[in-house]
Amino acid sequence: MISTICYDYLHDNIVRFDLCGLSSDPKPFPNFGKRMIANGSSFIEMDTGSLYFFDEDGQNWLEFGVNT
């Protein structure tokens, strides 16, 4: 189950989220609830410690510190 740590409304229906969940939880895309996920939103996997940031241009989650 994904939990919201905090969120900031940027404009309209676009929100920068700080989320946490397990590595087995699907990372939300392109919405979380009824809100669009903004560039720079974060997702922490509690069981692995991995940190991901949302890339709005690429429309995907990028693992912090990992070159792809």
C-alpha cells in the first residue's frame, strides 16, 4: 500500500508528491488518486531504501544515483 508523506499543489490538478511504499507496489503513473504527478515527485521503497524521482518529460520513475 502506497502512503503519502506530503504533497504540494503546484497549479490546477498537478501535485508534487513524496510517497512511500514497498518495492512490490506499482509506482503510480501518471496520476496518484485524481491528481497528476509533477516533475520531481519522490517515491521511497521502504523495504529496499531505494529512492525514485518522477521524470515528467520521460513519464517514468528514475532511481536516484543510478545511471541508465
